[in-house]
Amino acid sequence: MILSKIFDPPRELKPGKLVMNRKKIRMNSINENQEERNFDNLQHQDAIEKIKELTKKAETCFFSTAKSTEGSNGTRPMSVLETDDQGNLWFLCANDSHVYSEIKFEPFVKLYFQGSAHSDFLYLEGHASLSRDQDKIEELWNPMVKNWFTEGKDDPRIAVIKYEPKSGYYWDNKHGNFVAGVKMMIGAISGKTMDDSIEGELKV
């Protein structure tokens, strides 16, 4: 992927703010000059499989709540402990944390992933819910988590976050970073735009 191609995903319609219509955007001359097809919108199971693929590569994300509390900017890195077959992402947090309070106030959350230096980018919009599901805590638990929850699986501070993505956007390459790099070198020599990129909307 060429980093200069990455753009902020279109925002939701809000009064008094500049809005970009996702359906009308076809990027710029960089994409128009591509020698190969590089758009592929994915829906339902195909979208879920792409989410599972990219979250597995990235493992962590920027978790951005719609509202921030005092002492928080509303964004923090968090580890994805599981992406299930329905496309839901699972996290653990403390029930006295900013992220817990912010989700309770407004469950709309955006996630930002980067799986490698030049590919495996993912943006998701969805809703988060909180629980104290002990069975899920047992399922998600690994020994490293005890660094933060020092009383172990029964630590009363543990809360489970279930994140349900509704839509998103991905930027990736079709055949891996090595092939993409070779194509880019060929493109630089030939004067053609060739970067093996693929991108598109996700609708879960």
C-alpha cells in the first residue's frame, strides 16, 4: 500500500459539519491510473472473514469512544482477545477505567488497526456493550492479563467488552507485501501505477 493513498473514512452526517458521501468517493488519479482492479466492497460473511483476517494480524487497535471523560482523550490502544465467527470483537477492561465509563455513556465506538507497515489497515464503526460474564472472562483469560488484574480471573474489577461492528473500510494488498513491493518497483521503472493494492467498504 502507498501511505499517501490512505484517507480518513467518511464521517456520519452531522449538522453544521463537512460531510463526505462515501458512495460518491472514487479516490483520485492514483486509483484511476491503477493497472489492476483495486476496489472490492465486502458484505456479510465476506466482510466478517476480512475483519477476522486483519484483526488477527494486527492484534491491537486504537479504541476510540464517541465521548471522552475528564482526564481522557477518548482513544487508547487495546488488545483484541478474540474475533468470533459473527465478527464480534472481545476485549477486557477495568470497570473503574475511562473506557468503561465512556461506553456506558455512549456505546458508539470506532476502531483503527494497522497489521503491518504497508498493508492490513482496517477501520470499523460499531457499538460496544459491557458485562461481567464470568464464562467469557474464563474464555478470554491468558496469563499476561494478570499484570493488570492482579487477583486473577475473579478480580472484581474485570469487565468484558463485546464490540459489534456494523461497517468499516479496509486497505490491503492482494498477494502479500513481497509481491506488492516487486510490483511497485516494476511500476516505478515503467511509469505505471502498480502496487497490488485492494480496498473497499465493509458491511457486516
